[in-house]
Amino acid sequence: MNYNEYLFSCLLKIYDKEFEQMEYDVQYFIIAQRYLGFTQSSFNVETKSEYECIVDYLTDKNKTR
């Protein structure tokens, strides 16, 4: 896991309570796939910090739940 995936996982725990309650080893195996989804999304832009992009992405995903 690299820093970017770690940052994503920390923020994901705020927005996704189901993910937050998973066992750590399960979270670890899921995070790479979820982070990849973010990196391929329209929210991943170079005009903002990655932190801001992730928050925008998770906020949007949370609206659809």
C-alpha cells in the first residue's frame, strides 16, 4: 500500500461506515480496487490536490447511496 491508497482508505472510513467496520485485513485487500476506481474517475483531476479530489469523489458516491 502506498501513501495515496492509505489516504484514500482513511477518508473512505469517514464516508463509508460499512467499510470502516470491516476487519483490517479485509479493508487492506479491498482498498486497491476502490482506489483504482477513484483514479479512473472524472474526479481525479490535476487542478486540485488529491485530497480534495478524493473528498469530492466520496461525497458524490455518498449521495448515490
